[in-house]
Amino acid sequence: MQIIGNIIGSATSADNIGFRGILLTYSATSTGGAIIDGNDIRVGDYGATGYAATVAGIEVGTGNYGFIIRKIIFTMLTNQIQVVMVHMVYILLVLQEIRFLL
């Protein structure tokens, strides 16, 4: 699987895509992991209230052997008063190889 050269989300609050830009799960179990390259990922709520939850540009779940993430532009906003976590890459469970190329 390849996700290359996209604008994901919007800088307009009414058009936002929510808590996650990309959710990656079960892309590969042994070889040929996903490639996420050259994307502009925009997540969160730009409005007055924001989200009272964790926001992530890319969330990586289980089953993603050897995935590659490179050349990503992240825009993540929340106007929430209470403390929330904002992650560029949120890795939940990985038991195999990870490669970040910056």
C-alpha cells in the first residue's frame, strides 16, 4: 500500500477530517510494508472548542511490518482548554521494524 502526494484534511474548520489523518493497520505482516510519503496532513478542530481527545496525523496500529513514513507536512490544531495529546505519529503497537526517513 502506498499513500503518496496527497492533501489530507482541510485548513477550514467546517471541513476538518477529525482526530486522525491516516489510520494504518494490517498493511503487511512480513514484507512489503506501507509507504506514506510526501503528504500534507491536516487534523484537529480549528474552531473555538477544539477536541477533548488525542489528535494524531498518522496512527499506526498492529500488523504494519516495515512501514516507511517520509517527507510529511503536519498541521494539527486544537483549541481545547484542557490538556490533550497531539501526535504527529502515534504508534500503538509495533513488534517489527520501523523506518522514519526525514
